Amino acid sequence: MSKGNGISKDLDRRIDALAARSSLMRGQIIEDALAHGRSLAWQEKWIEGVEAGLADADRGDFVSEDEIAIVLSKYEP
């Protein structure tokens, strides 16, 4: 346990790392997990996806209109 809050050192470290990456406060991350069922692992995976998308955008790597049309056509009746 660490910081006298009853949270294991590993979880504490992960919460701190996620807070730094997402610009959220620790309390927001914990509340999201408890109130909305978004586990720490889910939140970490989500921020990884956001960071990957931003990196793609920075490189100018966007989806073409044809690629979008292919995906959308899968869901048309």
C-alpha cells in the first residue's frame, strides 16, 4: 500500500501515470472506474488509442473516403 490511501503501489503508480498522460486528476480516474465501470485497464487502453490516433494525425495518416465508404457499407441495410 502507498500514500496511506489503501491502494497498492502498483495501482497507485498506474493511476499517477494515467493522470499524467490524460491531464485528468487522480480522483477523476478513480471516480470514472467506480461510478462508470471503466476499469483502470480500460482507461489505459483508451488513452493508448487516443495517443495512437493523434500520432497518426501528426504524420498526416488519415483514412481515405474510399476506406470510410467500405466500412459504412457493411452497416447499411
